[in-house]
Amino acid sequence: MDYVVEMLNIRKEFPGIVANDNITLQVKKGEIHALLGENGAGKSTLMNVLFGLYQPEKGEIRVNEEPVKITDPNVANDLGIGMVHQHFMLVEPFTVTQNIILGSEPTKFGKINLKEAEKKVQELSDRYGLRVDAKAKISDISVGMQQRVEILKTLYRGAEVLIFDEPTAVLTPQEITELMEIMHSLTAEGKSIILITHKLKEIMEISERCTVIRKGKGIDTLNVADTNVTELASLMVGRNVSFKTDKTPAEPKETVLKIQNLKVRDKRKVDMVKGMDLEVRAGEIVGVAGVDGNGQSELVEAITGLQKSESGTIQFNHKDITNLSPRKVTESGVGHIPQDRHKYGLVLDFTIGENMVLQTYYQKPYSKYKTLNYKEIYQKAEGLIDEYDVRTPSVYTKARALSGGNQQKAIIGREIDRSPDLLIAAQPTRGLDVGAIEFIHHRLIEERDKGKAVLLISFELDEILDLSDRIAVMFDGKNVAEVKPEETDENELGLLMAGSTKEKAGDQQ
């Protein structure tokens, strides 16, 4: 059989860990081939080997049946292999075109020929239905558009094989649908796609074949048409996985969080939260559903002290916490699992042990006479790493070296361990595999059952419906409807999120 790319018996080691243990991956021309595995299973490592960022200890790579040595990404580009990274590699003040041509600038009489480059970028954008403005600044375009720029970067360099690393982790449902259409248009042109993901529904929807890896080992390659999400999940984690979270009916008690007529501007001074009212009580999970960009991020930042509010009040346990500093909010009993784990959740160049006490390092027993007690810090971290199954070579490993899912589990462990009266969970399972999602969902329900209040913000409607006891729908900066999960569905929520009223949404069902 003709394969466009073959990775045969690849082994990649790091100090103290075998990331890829004798893995074989074979990709056909014109197919979307999913690479499925838990957080830290070795998926990104395997693709970094293919892209020339890492060199394998053993194994062979073939491109169009010819053995090749991919010593760096330039060699990969020359062989027609491009990679769309999970965390975008873009220069924000530069335009779309400037980012795309970086390192491959066309010149005329010794000067960069920007006009020619813009023309080529626009042609590529139109040809593949990417709809990107070649002259726009990166800082002015949405996350979904930035991802399209990353795709254009690979196409500009002539990629025939495109590696997508968790491409839907930061996209809205609408953007995910559009990305899938783009992928199909790429394969229709004869391109091949390797899709790293742990979203099983997406694999079933878009992939022809799927290779499963677990704890660094290749488990199986399956035709997607011959399998189902249950089988894929159990192959991925090595046990049966429950997709429905068992929980008893909530028994809400006193109001813990009360938001009244809250108004918040974003950093560009644009009104994003426009008179928000919301209550969360002890012993319940309130889910906030909404399309990204309707004020959810600004709402969370205002509650946690990361952003000042213009007017309105935020009451927590009957005390006004409006515009308090983040530390004061934290000390009052609010836990925060942030939407952007790199910006607000971790210090990437600190060890994972140090990150486990970011909220409490200045308190006893972690600090004594203004000196950090590292013995206590690392002892605490080891316990949390074990309890939350954070896969790391050691507590001394830098946070940036962990996979995205393991970084997330570390943050969740740190925040839940403090047992806050209010836990704000913003996109808590973004980038997590089904096994980790199951674990986190149980933890959030445990907090609820202990009598804690949980505010869940998620773009995953099945997560909102599965976990919430009450759902608030956010549209254009306001709470436009409140529904019970058992009395609604994804269709109605989708209509409400698009600005329809409760009555109209019911009529349109």
C-alpha cells in the first residue's frame, strides 16, 4: 500500500521517561488520520519527531516510501510536512502576511516584496476557503482566524502533509465546524492530515482511520467506520469510561455569590458585560453557556479581581468584593481554574512543585520568617500530583515541560485542595482526554456535594448540560435566560446563545 508518511518503530526518550516506545504510524495520501491518546501519552512528542523538533533514538521515517532523516523543521518543510501547533507561533504586532512569510520572505532587488507575498497569501486563503485578510494584524483577529494563519503558514511553504495538534481546543463550536470544512477541502486537493486530538466525537465525524497510543506505546490502528466512541475511549485509557456523570439532585442552600447589574469593559475599553445579574448558591453548579466573546471572560476576571468593573456589585458570602485585588479575592475563599492556563494559571518556568503552592506560598507551613520552606512545598506537591494523576517525571520538572492536560490537572488540584466556598471553573476540561474529563467532572460534583458553590463556564454544551444544576445563558454581556438542564437541550441552548428569547427558542424547536 502507498503511504505518504511512515513512522516505523519510533522510540524517543527523555531523562527518566520513554515518551515513544516502538510506535508505528502509517498515513495514506488524501486521508485525515487521527492520533488519539491520553494527556501525556506521547502524541505531540511523536509529531515533534516527524516535524524534526526531536530526534528519535530508534526507528525509521519514510516519506513517499523513501527513508529520510528529518534533522530540523526546515528539512520537514522541504519534504512537504507542516505543523499547526496547539499554542500558536505568531508575532502579534505583525500582519497576517508578515507572519506567514517569516523566514521565507520573497525578495526583489534585495528588499522584501510584501505586495507579491500578500497576493499569494490571499490566493491561498481563497482557494482553501480560509477567508483570512492578508493585511490584518494578528492582535486584531480572533483565535479561530489566528489558527487559519497557522494553516496558511504551512500551505505557503508547500506542505502536502499537515499535522494539526489539538486544533479545536480553543475554538467555538461554529469555528470547529468551519475548521472541519477546511480540512475536507485540503484533503480533496490531495493533502494528508494527521489530527492529534482526544475529542472522540470529532474523530468519528472527520477521520478515516485512527491510531491509538497509550502510555507511549502503539495500541492499534482502526478504520473509524468500524468502531465507536466507547471502544476508542477504552483503548485510549485502558478501561471502560463513563460519558454520563452520575449525580444526585442538588440541594442548594444560602446564596454564596450575588452579582447585580455588573458592567465590565475589556482592555480595549469596549463594554463586554452590560448589566449582568447572577446568583450561585451553596451546593449547586451553575453553568454559564454562551458563544465565546459574549462577556464570559470579563465576568470571570471581574469576580476574581483580574479586571476592574465599571459599575454594579459582586457580593460573596454577603460581603462586597467588587474590585478587590486577586489575592484578597482568593483569601476570602474563591478558587479559580482560569480559561488561559498559561497566562493566569501557571508560571511556566517554575517547577510544577512551586506551581502547586502559587496561592499559598506566603502562608505557613510553606513560608517561615519570609523564607520558603521547600521541603513542605514539595511534600505538598507530591501529594497533589499523586491524587490528581499529574503525569510528570518529578516535582522538580518545569511546568512548561508538561502536556497541556497535565498542566490543567495540576491547576485543578491546587484550586480544589484549598476547598474554596466558591469554585470558578472556566473551561476546566479544555484539552483534556475522556479519562481526565471524567475525573474532573467527579471532582466538581464532589465539591458541590460538600456544600460548595461552583460556577462553570464552558463552550462544551454537553459538559454544561451534564454537570449543571442550573444554566444561565449569556448573550451580549447579559444573563438572557435561565433554564434547567433536564428541561432543555443543545438545540434550544444554541438558539438562546444566538440571542433568541426563551419563547422563540421553544417555538423553533
